[in-house]
Amino acid sequence: MIARAGLALGAVAAVTAPWWVANPYHLHVLIMAGVFTILALSLNLLLGYTGQLSLGHAAFFGIGAYTSALLSLPPLQWSFWLALPAAALASGLAGWGIGRLALKLRGAYFVLVTISFAGVISLVSINWMELTNGPLGLPGVPPPSLGPWTLRTKSAYWYLVLATAALAYFVCHRLVGSRIGRAFVALRENEPLAESVGIDGTRYLVLAAVISAAMAGVGGSLYAHYTRFVSPEVFLFSYTVTMVIMVIAGGQGTLAGPVVGALLFTALPEALREAMAWQWQMLAYGVILIVCVFFLPRGIVPAIVATTRRTDRAAGGPPEMRSGSVGLFKKRRGSDSRS
Amino acid sequence: MLIVEDLRVEFGGVVALAGISFRVQAGTITSLIGPNGAGKTTAFNAITGYLRPSHGRVAWEGQPLDGRRPCDIARHGVVRTFQRTSVFPALSVFDNVRTGLHLRGSTGLWSVLAGTARARAEEAWLAAAADDVLAFVGLTHRRDERAGALPYGEQRLVELAVALAARPRLLLLDEPAAGMTGAEKERLVALIRKIRGGDVTVFVVEHDMRLVMGLSETVIVLNNGRVIAEGVPAEIRAHPEVIRAYLGSADALA
């Protein structure tokens, strides 16, 4: 019940944001939070549901950004609406390749392959001058246009990002509630048992990698057409780390977790910037993160769910959220599932 | 019929199975027994694709199983349980069984994303089927509890429910009664009989001799990676080599 109310409130706040967010810089932060929501949802599909950690997720983000930028710049000058799906396709293809390579070897090997992949792609973007313009990057990426309008203003772009993030959330929601999502979770929970009932581990892990990478590519495309500039910085490891923090602190393996994590950890550095001198900002960020992980090891969203459940019970309300009734918080990760 | 021919498994230089051959007749309850280290679980692992045998052939209903992956073997109607309790611990009992129903569903990625009527109908049907399986094994009252939080005996039932959900025609149970109380064992025996009654061939590895002798139509005895005897329980009890293999625990065969 509280989940539904929270969701409705969040939706209303998001849709009306350009009215009550007066400061354009704050709207910029909100747009970045939207982009990171897509990235966190994408990483969560792999890390939260299949249990495989991709530490090269910035590569899929960057491939999407570069693909979209290169296609919409001269000489091709594709429309954004064609460049965006092309970016998803290119990143998805990269995800397929990495998945095929790495998911025969799980866990630590997957982590290593994804890190190396991101490193290699980053070097390519720096050194392939003819294609990427090297470290100088690609300026002048055109903003998306819709018929006679160009989405140049921040509020217009906010709606584009919001709609895409909502779509990404919806895709995750549909997947998680299906036999495909159950196969993902089964592989995280107990792979030999999953195989024994006919779940093809490699096939589903590759599928998760493809969907996740494609989603990150969409995020990259939105980023490129928003900042209007793409450089090898999109492959920075810190992007990947930020995504991992958002997913883990928000609540991996939940649908709302990455959304909450993305909003919080995009806003936090900005809030700290206004609150204190620069020397203290990263320190405060670190302390808040440690406190968060220490006291809410399963993430913010699962902690909230556990608390409201307890309150519900005490108030004689609905005794149990049945596993099918509230899609938002459907798959919670058990505290012992990692052992 | 399950046909195992000259199945050989080696770990480095150690011969775990020295080329065993046996058959499990369709529609029977057959047991595989033997002292610790005889190679029973190794045989199960080799039959269900978790171990690659160095030599030999396995076939179920005329279809070769050797060289296939476990998920492929499950698709051929051969499903196993594990010696050590094996559930999806963080999921509810209901979701455990729904996951076991994987092969009964067929909705693909695009239907899932589009939320087609067919996809929704299949979800509803799968949920109903999961409840049927829960009722069959007697776990309806635990439906929404986390599988990892159940007492041991009930976790073993969840395991059985997950395997049954995959609708096996050959069900391999690896020490299903291990760690169960007397009352739980009786329930298990009744359940295994009920499963066989549903036209499922049951192949059991078990240490509890009373349970094995009471349950099985055929008993196969392994020792040191070889089949040393095969027959109805009465024959096995009287078999001199079996008694020798179990020397010191010959009472257990009474």
C-alpha cells in the first residue's frame, strides 16, 4: 500500500518537475539522475537478478553514446530516433559478445572480462582518431528533434529522459514477473538446481547481458544528445562504480532499488557541493556510503519494505505481501542467498 | 527404460566408476545402493550430465543422454534431486515451484515485454500448476514462506516439488530421506509411491536399507565402482557378495 502510494507520489513529482524545479541546474541534476536510473536498472538486471557483476558497464554506456553521436553527426546525420535504437543495438551486440565469452566462466571471470573489455574499448576510443577524434571527442552532437520542435530546453529533455526511464523500468518489471526473470533469479540462487529443471544457464545469462547492455546503450545515447558532446570520458571506471553503488545501496534484485539509488547518489554529490567545502565532499560521500551499506546491507528499498511490513502487521493490516501481489518489490534478496 | 552401458568415470588416476552397466525398467521404483564411496552419486552425476564420463553410453527411452548438458537432459524428461539439500533459498516455496515449471512455459522475450494475452494466460496457468504441485507434496501451508527458512525435512519436500514441477518421466532421487525423522520418511515413501503411480519411473540412491527394501522393485548394488548384484530386494538381502560388501553392517540388510 505504502509502495503504491510512494510510486504514485513519485510519478506526480516527476511529471510536474519542470514547474517546481526553478533552478535550471537542479533540472540538469534531475536529468542526469534519469539517465543514471536507466543505467542502474540495466546493471541491476545482471547484478541483482542473475548475480553476475559487470565492472565494465561504462563500456556499454559509452558504446551507446559514441554510436548515437557518430550516426547523427555528419556525414550520416541520422535522426535521433534512428540513432537511439542503433545505439541500443550496438551495445546489445557488444553485450552478446561479452556474454558469450565470459558467461561460460562465471563470477570472478565475468568481472575480469568486463573490466578488460571496458579498458580495451576506452583505448580504442582514444586512439582511433579517424573515427572518434581521439581524446578531443565529438562536439556538436545535435539535440533530438520531434517534427517541427527541437528538444533543446532542459524541461523538454527531462520528459524524454523520464519517458525512457519509465520504459526501462517497465521492461524490467515485465521481465522480472515472467519465466525469463525467474530463470535469471534461479541462476543467481542455485545454478545446478536451475539446470536440473531445464534452465539453460548460458543462454539466459547471455540474454540478460544483451538486454542489460542494450539498456545501458540507450542511456549512453540520451547522454550524448543531452550534453551534445562525447569524449573517451564516457568510459571512465568511475561511471561503472557509480552504477554499482546505486544498485547495491538502493537494493539489488529489487525493481525500485536502482531508481532510489540513482536519484539519491546523483543528488548527493550536488547537495554536498552546496553544503561544504570541496575538501570534505568526497569524504562525506564515502562516510554516507559506508553508513548506508553497514546499516542497510541489503539496500535502502528492502529495508523500507521490511519496516513497512512490520508496521502493517502491528497495525493489523495485510499480514503478508504475497509473492504475486506487489510487483514493485517482488524479488527480495535473502540475507543468506550469497553463502 | 534407462540403459546405462559400460559407464566409466575417472578423477585423475582414481577410477570412480569402472564401467558399470545396468537397466532401469520404465514404471518401476529402482534403488542404487552400496557402501560409502561406491560411486552412487557419481553414477547419478554422470547420467544427468553433471559429470562427463570418460567412456560409456546412457540412453533414456531410446534417446542418448551422454554428452548432453543437464538442462538438455531435463528437456528429455530426466530430472534429478541432489544429495545435499538444494532449493532456491531466497525465494518463496511457491516461487521455487514456479521456477521448476520453467519447461512447461513457452513464452518468449517479445511476448513477455508486450504482455500478450497468451503470456498472461500462461502465467496464470503456471501459478495454478505450482499450487497443484504444492498440494501434491503437502506444502500448501508453506506456500509463501522463504524456502531457505523452512525446517530441513520440509526443504527436502520443496526440492522434490521443484523436481516434480519439471514433470519428469524419470526421476532420480539422491538420498531423499537423509536427515529425515521416522514420520517424515513414512510420508516420503508414500509420496514416492504416489509419484510412481503417476507414471513416473523413480530411481533412488538411498542409505536407509529398511526404506530401500520396502520401496524398491529392483535393487542395484555398487561397490568400488562396479555393479556387484542386481535383483529384487529378497535376492539382494541373501546375496553373499552384498553381505560381504556390507560386512559389519549386515544387520542393516535384515
